[in-house]
Amino acid sequence: MGAVVIIAGGTAGIIALRSSDDGGSPGGAAGPSPLGDARITVYNAERDCQDQRVRACSLGLAGDPYVAYRPSNIVGRVWHGAVPRADCRIANGVTVTDEAGGHSSMWFRVLPDGKRMWGPGIRIRQDQVQYSTLPNCPG
């Protein structure tokens, strides 16, 4: 069981969280955010998918982190190397399980193209989730 958790943490590191360099807020439909400001870098552990921009290699972004993570809730997609801005996180969303059996109910609100969407925390490196400085999203 412990080995599965360690493997899940290593292989599920699909998105790396890092501080934003520019300190600005996204404009567009979402407008400026009074919350946090960080960038998450999409990382796909499957080497075959790192250079392919096809649907099978994408990470689905949800419209609502409290609704099942199914195609009907996917409102956007990102691929390896994309760097959307994140402004906050929640810890009580729908639990998502990765391919290695790891689980997480944490979600990060991202703002690609100024539209608010949600990326599942299971696709973020475990150390980055644990040490994230993003605030909790307002209820």
C-alpha cells in the first residue's frame, strides 16, 4: 500500500506548481483576481504524450469541482507544457483517482484564456500540492 502511494505520487506528477514571475492578474472574462497568483505547468508523465497534442494526451479541466469528473463536466483541455494561471484551491471537491491508484479531492482554479476552470490536484506533484501557497477559494 505504501509503495502504491509513493509510486502514485511520483507518476501522478502531471502538473508542477510554481510561483508566477510576472505578479500580474489575468484579465479577460475572469477579470483581476483578489486571491492568489501562481502558475501551474502541465506535465504529462507518459513520454509518448509529451510531444503530442491529441485529445488522448490532454488533461481535462472541469467546470465544477463538486460535480463528477466526467466528459459532461470537462470545459477545457491543456497539454504538456501549458502554463495556466491558478488563483486558489479547494480541498473538498470530487475525489479523482489517477492511473496509479492515487486519490485527491484537491482542485486548483485555473484561468486559461481568462475563463475560470478547475484542474484536479492529483495531476500536481505531491510536494507542490503540500507546499502550495495558494489560498483557499471562497465558498
